[in-house]
Amino acid sequence: MAASSRSAREAKRRIQQMEAKRELRKEQDKRRKRDNVLAIGAGAAAVAVALVLQLTVFSSNPTEEQFAAAQADLAKPTASATPSPTNGENIPKPETAAGKTFTGELTLNTGTLGVELDGTKAPQATAVFKSLADQNFYNGLRCHRLTTGESFGVLQCGSKAGDGSTDPSYTWGPLENTPPNNTYPAGTIAVARTAGNAYGNGTQFFIVYKDTVIPADAAGGYTVVGKVTSGLDVVTNIAAAGNKPGDSPTDGAPAEPVTIDSFSLK
């Protein structure tokens, strides 16, 4: 009877371990969908540590693979290939925007922002966003993420799937015009990217609605492609309404859905 009882307990323990591993893998898959986000590293100061704890989905330390392996005793993950520092043929050439300034409007369902992109300081990024705007790529897409931390206020938009996941067929680099002091003033328009990857830029961008500090990660900072010239209050009003119920109060989807009606540049 004792041997039978031990066998039953052992079988139950194994089933519980298998279920735990499956749940961790599910969570890992969910997190991978959010790979094209702002990556924030932990600093030495207590304030920086608190910010990392508040905005855990922006953290890139430790990696999801390392966490899963440590917690569920999974096999050691295979190192991912180092991204090639080149752009594909589908990425516009920086020469198409170099030395030029483009102005236009980003119209959300809640109001219109005047915008300006700087092809002198960020020719590759400006070429990409001018091309995407000309193709009406952004029309109908969501602004899926809003952060409302004390010193971290951004609205992030442009995910093709609308959930923050990347389009693996459209990635590019390098980083351009990154702030040397990691400070992004209110009105900044910058490029979101995969953590730790200077060639992990894509179609997503974020609008800074209040002065924000984003510590650089292993790849560096985030490309500042332009600025808001009018209508920043449209974003501050979105932020004032807060995040969607059930999400983190400082990091989640806007309380009311925000979509892009149009993005025009000339």
C-alpha cells in the first residue's frame, strides 16, 4: 500500500511539473508577441529600479528563455542568430529622405496632430515612415500601448496586428539620432524596436507626451525621427483618461480604443 501511495504521489508530481512547463511556455509565447517594445534596463538608483518593476514588459533582463529554463528546468535554449546589419530590398533607401524635412498630419480618432520628420538627423527612419505613410499603411491601425508612469509617458502605435507584435518581414536599422542623455522631451516621435537589436526597428513608433527618460539597452537608445508640432494635447487627453480596466494602471491599452485615421506627409 505504501509503495502504491508513493507511486501515486510521484505520478501526481510529474503531472504538476508538466502542467507548469506548459503554462510557462504559453506565457513565453505571449511575451514574444510583445517583442517590439521599448526595452528598459535596470539602473543603480532606487528610482530606476522602481520604474523597471512598474514597467516589467519593457524589461529585457533576464531573457524569457533564461527565466523559463531556470524556473521549469527546460533545456538550455539555443542562442538566436545575430541579426545582419543590413536592410532588405523592401526597406526604402535613406537617400530618399536625406537632407529633407517632411511635414504633415497624424489624425487619430480622437484628434489631429501636426508632425515633422527630420531627414537630416534620421534619414533612414524618415525614409521608412514617409514610405509607409504614402502607402496608407497606418490607416485603421491601433495605438495599442499607453504608459502613464511619473517620468515615462508615451503612446505607442503602428503594430500591424494591433497587439504590439512585430512584422518579421519588415525590420531595419541602424539607430539614428538617439539622445545622449536618454531623455526624450515631450513632443518627441521615436521608433520602437526589438530589445537589444539596433536592426530591430519596424513599423511602430511612440509619441512622448511628457518629458521621459528611457535608459539605453545593449543596442543603444531609440531613434528620434521627428516631433509633434501641434495637437500634443490630443495625446495628453488620451493619457488623462488612463488605461483600460484590468490592465496595469501605468502600462496597458488606452481606456478608450485609439486608432489612426490617416498619416500624411509632404
